[in-house]
Amino acid sequence: MYGLYLHIPFCQKICYYCDFFVDKNLDLVQAYVNALCKEIEREMLGYNSKPKLSTIYIGGGTPSLLSPNQMEQIVNALVNNFDLSELEEFSMESNPGSVSLDTLKEYKSFGIDRLSIGVQSFVKRELGFLKRNHSPKKAIKAIEDAHKAGFNNINLDLIFAVPGQTNESWQYSLQTAFNLGTTHLSTYSLIYEEGTPLYKAWKNGKVAKTSDDDDADIYELTINEASNFGFKQYEVSNFAKYELYCKHNLGSWQGSEYFAFGASAHGHLDNKRFWRVKNLSEFISFNNKNKTTIIGEEIISLKGRIEESIFLALRSTGIDILKLNTKFNLDLAKVFEKEIEYYIKNDCVILENNLIKLTSKGYAICDSITLSFVSKIENYLEKNLKSLNLHNIN
Ligand code: SF4
């Protein structure tokens, strides 16, 4: 079973901090959708039978800028080329400024069952700073409409450490999100990516970054508040209620392979990572000429796969010792003996049912813990890779 990612690189307005591959030229949307469907059809010709999908994730950009007809066109291309009989999750990202009850109902009728809404904040001043194209009122309406349209699995994205944000205003955003019946929260500290207007403003002294200490306090507040509302943290930035974890992300963190279509999309198939052209007009013209849009790929070495498995597992659901031992012919309890002992003593890690898992305290210093585990496995593999019996691993 595979995952599948589709990228829709359009937004009505580019946010202050945005570093994603997006374009405001909405005149190209239909040409892009046609090219995307062509890409799917062409690449799937090489398969004798339809690959079975367990998850689909339509991300962006703003996928909810697509009309229901355009979304249906894409879903039809997927239905024609993949086996969706055991699909477990079909997610789509959206923005409060570009959804209505009617369009949400139509998306739902195509089988989309998980809606992710880019709210970022429920505080008008913070939304203004981030240059989002919606108000708190619109965000609340979008969530209410999502419920009315029948979505029971709703993620909200929220950003913390926004300049001017206080603990109280952040708590207000969190509580508003939880009280509106959301089932999943993805929350990130504001990142100052080079090349963004936000980065420039910061470099020119026009914006002051939140200090690391305040950032850590806000993160801790988030963990506590989420737990008060019955949300379980299952990754550094992700919390879910009723165990409605994002299956698509869990799959990629656990090393599952996934198809990827669309400009700039990155995929993982046959132990290879690949990526597609990051240019809209090239993406459209390549597909119209039946030319591949894959512009790069790399084979993931065995060492790379082991290290990545450790890194991703520790940041999310935990290192499953038995599973990874069997998969990679290792003895991880022994390799990580000192780290496990040290971090358990410091209340940052628990070892339960052969799972090395971060505690709330551990999530707060996740980067340094992952670094010590990854450095340890790196050193161990350097010394032992040749002597390990790894030839049967696929
Ligand atoms: S909505 Fe998201 S993808 Fe679009 S400009 Fe804003 S941050 Fe970027």
C-alpha cells in the first residue's frame, strides 16, 4: 500500500513568512489541473495493475482554490489509475478565505474525509502581521461550515511565536480551536526563512524575533493546553483527539513509500526520493509535451534509511525497537543503552513495550535528543555496517 501526495501551488495572496512554492496567477489553475491529470495518466501507464493507496494528501498552496469541477477532475484521474478500495484517509488542505459550505459539501462528496484548515491564529492583529487573507470570523465560519458539510476529522494549523503574541493571546487561539470541535492540531513556531519579506524585515531591524526562552514557554503551554482538552501529542508539532492521527504523515514518518504529483512535489518510491520541476510554466509545458517533470532523484543508502528511520520515529510515535531490529538486523536496545538510561533518568524518554518514546519534557528538547540518538547510530553504523548481515533488506 502506498501514500499519494498532490501539490496545488496557488494562493490568492502570499503570506509574509511564506517559503513554499506558490503562485498568485490564478489564470493558470485550469491549465495546471489539466497538466497534473496528464502527469498522473502518463506515469501510471507503466504499471500493469493499479497500485493500492492507503492515504491521499492534497496540499499546497491552497487546494481549496480549486473549483469542485477541477477537484473532481483530479479525483477521477486518481480513481482511474489507482486502487482506492482500501483507502484509509483522504486529506485536503484549505484556507478560511477560499471555502464555502457548498464547495465543502462537494469536496466531501468526492471522498475527501479529512480537512486541514490554515487558520494560523484567531487574533486579528496576529493575522494582520502574518498578512493572511482572512479574519478570525472567517476562520470560525470555515470550521463551522466544515462540520455542517459532514467533516468529522478537522485539522487546524496554528502558528506561535508571532511578534506581539502574548501567552494569553496564544492561549485564546488554542482554546478557540479546541472549543470549535477540531480533532487535530498542527502547530509551528514562526520561521524566518531566508528570502521571505519577513526575513528581510527582521534583518533590517523592523521585526523582533521571539526569544528562544519565550518560544520554549509557549511550546510548553501548547502541550499542557492540548492535554487539558484531551489531545494527545504524537509528534513534535502534532496533537490529535480520539486517536485521529494524520495517517498520511504517520506513513511518511515511518518510511512508507508514496507517489507525488504536481510542481515541486517530492515523492519516495522504490527506495528512491524524487522531486519535480519547481516552475509552473515548465510543469505545464513538460506535461503537455509528454515529458517527465521529475528533475532529480537520489537512491537512499541503507545507512541513510536506518538513520532516517531513527530520526523520524523518535520525533513522532517512537522507535519501535523490535520492528527496526527485524527490519535492519540490529540490536537497538544495546546500541542506545546509555541514551535510554540517561533520558529515562531525566524524564525525557519512556521505554514501553519495546518503544522508545519522548515524554512531554522530551518533546520540548526534541532536537538535542534526536541529535544524540542519530549521532550514536551514525557512529555505530560507521564502525559496524560491513560486519552486519544486511543483504536481505529491501
Ligand atoms: S496560505 Fe500557506 S502556502 Fe499560501 S501563501 Fe500563505 S503560507 Fe504560503
